[in-house]
Amino acid sequence: MGKMFYGSTKDAIWIEDRALAHLKVVIATKLRRNESFTLSWRHPDDAGRSTIWVHPAIPLRFVFDEPEPPALSTEWITAMANSANSSGGISLVPESVDPEQDEAESDSAQH
């Protein structure tokens, strides 16, 4: 389980490593363009939801449990990026593509 630290708080936002890796790509792209946006996610066990305002001037750190980065799904990144460009901001949407299938496609493209 990965962690995202936002601002000066010591409290982590816990996100599964694979989801966090994809989210990091979308967030980094938006911040590189100096864009501010909201990020929303549901709490585990349907215990509510949270939204934060992400701004380029506010410190952000990603911490992953896995030492190696996962293969990335372009479909999942696109889905998150599309939500990022909406008025609702980025929603941590579930992956709709089988990660092993996406990894197999990535491996076959490299050979």
C-alpha cells in the first residue's frame, strides 16, 4: 500500500501502489503545466470520501511499498486524465483494464 503526503501534514493518504503509480503520472503532468485541481477518492469500506485541492506550490510526496514501478496502463492514465480535465477534478477511478493483460501487451511491444 502506497502513501501520498500532501502539504505539511504528517498524515498519509493511503492508496494501493499500482493506483498511486498511475495517479502520480496524471498529477505530475498537471503540476508540470502549473495547473491546480481537486483530487477525490472514496474511503475504504464506504466510510465516506475526501477531496483535496492540489496546487503546484504545495509540497507533495509519493511513497511506494514496492521497490519496482508497475507496468502502466495507458487506458487507466487516460481515464484519470480525462477526469482531471473535468470540473470535478481527478477522481481516483478503478482500473478497468486487466493489469496483467496490459503488461503482456507492453512486453510484446518491446520484442
